[in-house]
Amino acid sequence: MKRIRILATSDVHGTILPTQYSNGLSVYQGLARLKTLIDSLKDENTILVDNGDAIQGSALTRHHYHFHKDEVNPMTKAMSKLGYDFINLGNHDFNYGQKALAIHLKNVHAPCLCANVKRKGLSIGLNYAIKVVDGIKLAFFGLVTSYTPTWESKQNILGLEFIDAYKCAKKTVEYIKKLEEPDYIICLYHGGFERDLKNGELIEQDRGENQAYRMLKNIPEINILISGHQHRSLAGKIFHTTY
């Protein structure tokens, strides 16, 4: 029986070392600690992805932005060493502006999948990507919460259009199915679930920040959805989709 493993990181928020800088204590976080785990699991049938909110969120990345913003972000260098196959973008990856994001994307050495953010009608990342592993054809695509402009400074996203994530997911899946006929479709969504996974009741205001439940209910062709943004630990299956 063929086995394909997908390893995903999300919402690392600029953390490299497993150290709490305020008190010097060791903590279970950071890319350095994750690399040990990833290296122990990774083989030729493993795909490594990141689901966004990578370059912002720590004292290290804040210092870098304020004093070395024209240089490559330390998080970018660390992620490059890990050898990601694909990355997605999170809402906080826009916090330092488009120049900082461009430097990250140029130097992370992994294709960016982010279909629902466009500049002059073109996605700033790939609409989707195909990966064949052990004869199995996998299609990956990425989305960031379309609520991002509500929080972000206008100058940081000037000229960018954020398409509704659900609508973009539906259109992208239709496109992939028609052109590629993959064995599996995997969605990297930097967003979360707006409804309770057991009873389907809303758990927050349905404002479009999180749309994963709606996606999985109405787009059955998505075989795997990797969520993020909410900082929740979730794993299971609903509407025939693994999350």
C-alpha cells in the first residue's frame, strides 16, 4: 500500500529558537525544534508545506524589520534550510509591507500558493501546483483569509485585491478538476472554522474571516484541508474531507 505523508507548519510567527526571551526558559516551539521532528519523519514520499503567518510575530522579526528591513528575514533563511515544497501566506505576512514580503518570497526557495490575492488581475502566488509522489498525482492550492484588509494598514496592501476565499476555492477546484484530473486535491487555507464541527452551529460572527466549514460542506472535491489562523489543534474528517 502506498503511503504519502504531508507535514504542515502554520502560524509559527517568527519563532526560530525554542526559547522564551522574556525569561530564558525553553519552550516547545520554533523552527529549530520543528526541524528535529521534520528530519525524523521526512523521506522521499513526504511533502513539507507552511500555511502562513511566518515572518511576523516575534521580537526577532520586529527587530529585523526596524533595523535590517532591506535584508533577508531570519525566518526566511530558516525556512529555506528546512526545504519546504510549498508555502502559503497568512494575514500577518502582510504586516511589514509588500517589499518585505517580496524579499521573503524571493529567498524562501519554495513556490508560494496563494490563489485569492491578486495584483492587476494576477495571483501573487501560483493558483495551484501539481506534485506527483510515488505515481499519485496531488494538486495543491492556497488561500488566505479574505478578511485580511479589515485589519491591515492600507499602505501595506496597496494595489492588492483579496478575493473571497470560499468563492476562490470553489472556482480553483473546478479548474483543477477539469485541467488536471488529480488523484487528490489539497487546500492550504490560512483561515479556520466558523462553525462547530460536531453540530454545525456558528461559533463566531459569520463575517467571512473563517470559511473552512462552508468549504468542506459545499466543495466535496477537496480531499484534504490544512487550516490555520485560529491557533487551534484540529484533526479529523467531515463531509468526506480530512482536516
